[in-house]
Amino acid sequence: MSKAKPGFRVGQYFCSFPEGEFIKEDEDGNLFVMVDIFKINKDDSVEKIQQSELTPDVEEQINSAINTMLLEALENDKKLGDTDVKD
């Protein structure tokens, strides 16, 4: 990777959010988050991979990291909304 991208690491994988809208909805109304997944090789080179190449364990770890980020963002938003502003 020539320039740093914002994202997070899970084991030997690096995940980042694609440009533009990365929260999608399927036909059933379920929301999901799009991520670009890169495998970090032993020589520190990276290669983009498809979700189908992940083991179920790694996929669960990535989903857990995303859920944690979303819950933290919601909690921070709630804290900001609970702040009383006095004139």
C-alpha cells in the first residue's frame, strides 16, 4: 500500500471502508457495511482479497470489530445529544 488508508487490522488482514456510501441495504431491508479487505503478506506487501477467501473465524472477527465501532459511535452520539447547553 503506497499511502496510508484509514481502517483497522484484524490479524493478518487490513480492512478499510471504500470511498462513497459504504452502508448498503439488501432486498429484505437488512443493513450491511461494505469493506475492502487486504491480506498482509510476510514481506509486508498487501493484496486485496474477496470476502469469500476469508475463513468464518476471520469474517466473524471483522464483523465484531465493525459492530464495536458502530456501538462506540452510537454511544458517542448519544453522549453529545445528552449534553445540556446553557446560555
